[in-house]
Amino acid sequence: MANDQAMLTTPLTALHEELGARMVPFAGYSMPVQYPTGIKQEHLHTREAAGLFDVSHMGQVWLSGEGIAEALEAMVPADLVGLGVNRQRYGLFTNENGGVLDDLMISRHEEGFYLVVNAACKAEDIAHLRAGLPASITLTEMADRALIALQGPKAEEALAKLQPEVREMKFMDNRPMTLLDSPAIISRSGYTGEDGYEISVPSDVAETLVRRLLEDENVEPVGLGARDSLRLEAGLCLYGHDITTRTTPVEASLGWAIGKPRRLGGEREGGFPGAQRVLAQMREGSLERKRVGLVAEGKAPVREGAVLYAEGGEEPIGEVTSGNFAASVGAPIAMGYVRADLAEKGTTVEADVRGKRRSMTVSAMPFLRPGYQR
């Protein structure tokens, strides 16, 4: 780290250091990339038991006011008017050309909407919301709260020891609850492809909560390294890499994030920034490129930035946007963009890795069966 003083910290930074984490700069914060057990073991432990992640660097926002559902829906392609209370939905901020400004999670509560946005885009997202929402809507930055993710097949068992009501939750439920006698917002969701929870609590409760969770023999701390490999296996995008302002939701294979009422012929067709281009792409299938999964031969990963070619071709047809060796899949996997006519599952393409061609096969995503609690 070039300048420790310039790095922001989370309420759990001292605990990370106590646990032996290797800290790195990420989105302006000092964050744990791994613990002494190592990235591979943290990854596998999350798939087999329960991994605990500090995601307090992400932005938490509360919106309230008359007509909030309609006002926020005008900024994203998701169906928010039809979103039930205590339910959560994946959303996208788009620009006037249909490019993705950021992805976020949106939850509806009795008193308003709760949003979680990416750390790297936090300031821009909040400015975007303030500029796009009417004056009647109140935006509150929840800077006094920590955010913790507990992910894996044994996450329910561990968290239910502290709050039994979490057993009743289904995938994408989001509820206010009491946890350690403090107000918490708990969602049954995450970014690993596993069952689990994201838990928002006051900052001064975070360390006590994490220590209590770590008392469970099935729970281990996990850093950013394994978080990245887990989300890649789950086929989940990382903003700034797999989705950017240069990609539309349709090109990014995120058409499912466009609510049915917002699609062509829907009761509230369009109405979001860039809708004309995005809906035209859906109607006409007029794509030049598309995000796909890729599986390579051998063991060495094909990393982000590798240029892709048609088999035996000379002209680039795309590039890798995320790539790693998948510990649970047992193969090098990646996602990236390829020319639309080469996006069909089973198509062979070639990646340029340090001047040598590596064969890759277009694959369905996710790369492994999700463990969500349906």
C-alpha cells in the first residue's frame, strides 16, 4: 500500500489484522484479500460450510417519500412498483445510451427503499440518485452501518443461533430484525452462488457480531480473493470489468434484470434511461457482442484482458473480462464478450495468453449449480 494514511477503513479493520489478514487497497479502503488459510481454502470452505465477508465498504442508502417506487423505477429497468414489501431485486443504473453505470440491490420496506451500491461507484451513484430523484424524496446515506455477508450451506445454522427468524426467510427476502439487541437489516442473498445472508448493523455492533459468528466452528473469515473466485463460478458480474458504460444489459446477458412490465408490450414499457436502445436490442436481437462463460483447457487461468479470436482466426472477436482457476469446478473459467454469432454454447474460441493461443469453449453460466434457498 503506497499510503496507508490515505486508505479508508471499515469497523472491522482491527479484527482483520488480528486474524492475520493480508490487507490491500480496494475501492479506496484497506480490505482483507486473504487470511492465513489462503484463497483456495477460503473458497472451498464457503462452498462446504460458511464464509464470513466484510463488505462494509459498499454503499448503503435509504430512500423515502411519496411516490418513491415510481420515482426510483424511472432510473432503473427493474419492476419496483410491483416489488413486494420485504423483498429485494437486482437493479441496474443505465445511461441515456443504455450503458450500465452500476449494478445494485434494491429492497422495499414499509417505510421506504433500502439500496446497496458498489464501493467503487458509491459517490457517483449517490450523486446520480440525488440528481435523478424529485425533491420530495429523502435520501439518507447510512454511513454509520457495517455490512457483513455470511455465505454457504451452513450460514442459516450459524446465524439462526443469534436470530432464529432467519430460518423463515427465502431467497431475496429482506427484512428488518433485531440482532444482538440492535436494529439490523437482513437479506437472504449474496454474491457467491450459495445460500446465505447479507447483514446490515450499526458500526459499533459489527465486531461483536462477527466474533460471535466466528465462534461457530463452521464459520471462517474470507477475503476479497475468494469472494472474486466464488462470484465468477456463480457467473456474477463485477462492475468495471464485466459490465461498464460500454455494455448494455442485453449485451451483458442481463436481460432478466429488465422487469416484465418494463419490456416491449409491458404495462410500463421503457421509461428508464437508454430504454429505446435496450428494448430495440431485445426486439431485434441486434447485438454485435454478448457476454458468455468460457472454460479453458489445462490448469492455467486465462486472465482479464486476454484477446479472443475465432478458432484459427486472425481478427479479434472479443476479450476476457474476468478469469481464474475455479477451485470448485476444477478448471480455468472466465467470462468475457465475444462476437454475437460466436456466443452459442459449445463454440470454440482461442485466447491469446502471452503470445500463445489457448483453446476455450463457450459455456453456460453459472458454472456450478447455485445453492439459493428458493
